[in-house]
Amino acid sequence: MPKGPRLNNISRNFTTRDSLGIEGVATSISGEICPVVNTVTPRAFYWPFIVWIYYDFYKYSGIEERSYAAFDTYLKRQDYFFVLATMLIPNSDQTNLVGKQQTEQDILDNPNGPYPFNPAYFKTRFGGMQYYNAGCFSMLFVIDFDPGSDKTYKFPKLTKEGEQMALTFENVIKDTEYYKSYRRNDSDVPKDVLLEYGKVINISLKGFDESKALLRHGLFETKRNSKLTDCAAYIKYLYDNYGITSLNRDDCRVLFYDHITPADESVVISPGLVTIINEWEIVVGRQYFTSGLEMIWKYMLEQLTRPITMKIWFEDVLSYSDFSWDLEQRISDVILECIYDFEQRETMISDAARGKNSTSSVENGIKIILSVYNRFRIRTDLGDEKAFFSYGVDNQSISMDEVFDIVDEFKNKSIKEFILFVMQQWLVKQHYITAFEKILQNRDGFYYEIIDGLYIKKHDFGMDFQGIRMIQLMQVMKDLDML
């Protein structure tokens, strides 16, 4: 029997990531305004640690070939015994320590040691440091290309700055028995050796003052990472002026979008911070726009309970929804009322995510979208940051400029017409474009399938806010004694 089209071949692993293809825009902006430190690099320790491992790997004459495969094995041994040593120390700092689950089981299975290296503690390449490696290149501690000779290296080389970082790290751990007798062989490591090691090496970088100084320079004191320096100054401003000592995603949204905005003349802000503050406001605005669409998308899929045409699907969504608006009203009749404070926005989004008052999800999603339009459309205080409104055009996503233009186009049309446009163009069609691209990458991202013109639900949709890099940056700054 011949197989159906690739769209209907559901044998691939299902992926939920960025199902509408719009989350990546905020991620791209975040990467530009906050380089190096991202949502999966929350501890400063791993950068000097991995640089030292590069250095030690090069020094080790027992390695026959300097290759990524050999380096991965060597790195994982160092990482595994670091994690093991940390977990054996009572009350040690284990926040964001990666690889704990299997390592903890190894301790439970063998409480008195000695401990063999368990390469299965972490499956992906570079163990718990897989996301930190790129930062070593960004800070030029290691390079795989020599611009002077135009030469590309098969395996990265340390720069002078990288070697200096490695030596400051090594100087702290070199007197431990683990360093002297166990780091380079296949021997099981006794418990007392790891206890000694764990009192010296630690994820908080206590005792690594020279390494911290070099890392502060690499992250914040060079022109390469000037935007990261701006982000750090913003965090210092929050710390000094508002007593903000920690951040989570909710904190970031209320601070960056509602509380500290240059457009609010009552807030005194240093001129040097205005741009970075505006940029983070745009990032959070993108997140709210995404949430507005996701609220509607989630409810639409909940109504797709049987094979139906797109027309009937949309009719079902509208008929099963509750509206306080008259859908024949024009958008211009309601748009000015779509201005909300943090609690109002968050309640609408939280209700949709939890399925509470879900019949209001379509109207509330439109309200969130229009509120973002109201926030940014006529802003006169934005400078070069407005370039971020065009992001999304080049990767088949939805830019804020498109949002502005479409809302303007529909102002004199009915609310119903606008909702139908959003459902067809920004949800069903946008999801198709995104999911089809994933199919071409051998990933299944379709939440529906189409058979003989009928839409059939494959999965329900769950929504949540994206991470914000400033959370991890604040932790890195704490690790480096900057707060």
C-alpha cells in the first residue's frame, strides 16, 4: 500500500517547540541585546571550568588524537567527578548543577565508594557544559579560526587569555589528590579523595578570585560584549534602586513592561540605560503578543473535536465562545479600551493556560494583541530599538510591523472579521508553515492533520511564557561578586 503524503506521516517524534513559529523572534532579539549569557547558562563557574579542561586536555600526552570525541570523553570525566564531589559535601551549593539525577543514584547505590566514572550520567555532548562552550568562543578564550593566517582548526585552540584563565583555575585545584592522581586515568576514585576535592572546587567559585576577575573582564569589560555590559548595568540599577536581589519570569515581565519604562516620566533613569530598557520592553511585548495568539490557538484546538472543514471549525470556535463585545462592532470601537495593567493581563493569560473561563479565551487573546499594539504603535520615544519591530519578516514569522499594519487595516472592519483573519492567517496558516518546515527536518510539529479537506486534531496545546536571560545574568553577576 502506498504511503500518504509526508504531512500525514506521523511516525516521527512529536515536537512542541515554537509550534507557531513566533517565539523565535523574541529569542533572536534577546540574543542580540544579551549575548553569551542565555537561559541555560546560569552559573559562571562552567566557563573557567571548561576552559581549564581544554587546557588540561592539550597538556595530556596520553591523548592520541585531539578530536571532539576524545575531548568529550575527557570533559565528561572531569564534569562527572566535579558533580559527584559537590554532592558528597553536605549543604553544598547545587543550584543549577547539571547531571545530579544519575550521580545521586550512583551515590545511593555505592555510599562508601570508590566511584568509577559513569559516562551515562549525561547523554549529550559536553555533559552539563554543552551550552557554555559557545561562550568560551565569544569571549575568545578558545578559537577554531585564526584570522591572521586565515586558518581553520580541526579542534579549537586556547588563546593567551584562555590559557591564563585555565592556569588561574588550575592553581586552586592543583594540590588536591584528585588533580594529582585521578583526573587522567581510569581508576575508581575513593570517597575521601572526592570529599577533599569537593571542599575546593565549587559551583559558587569561592576561592577562585583570579578566575572571577578574568571572567568579569571577558564578559563585561570588552567592546565585544557591550550589550551584555548594558544588561548588567540594568540589573545593577534594579539592585541598587529597587532592592531587587533575584528575578523570575514574572518579575521580569512586571519590571520590564509595567514598572520601569522610559516612557513614564515619573521614573528617573540614567540616559545610558534608556536603550537597553526599551529593548527589554520590546522583548516582553513580543512575549505578550505570542501569548495572545496562543490563548486563541489553545481554545481553537479544544474545539476541534471531530473532522471538519476550516469554515465549520471557525464557526464552532465563535459559537462556543463568550464575548462581551458585539462582534459586529468595529475594531476602532474597542481598541482604546485594550489597555491593561500587569494583573489584568496575567489573569487573562493564566486563565487560558489553565482552562479557566476558557470560553473567553478568544476575546481575551484579541485584547492582549490589541494592548501590545496600543503600547508600541505610536511611541515616539524609541530610537534604533524600533528596528526590532521588523524582526520575523525574514524567517516566515510575524513581525510587529505586520501587527501594526494589520490592526490599522482592520480598524474600520468588524471584530469578527479581525478574529477570522487572526485564526486563518496567524494561527492555522502560520502553524502549517512552521510545522511543514519541521517535517522537512524530520520532526513532526503538526497539531492537526488534513485529510480530504477535513481538519483533525492530533494534539492539544499547552502554553507558557518563554524564559528571560536577565534571570540567569543576575545569577552570573552574583557568582562574580558584582552585586
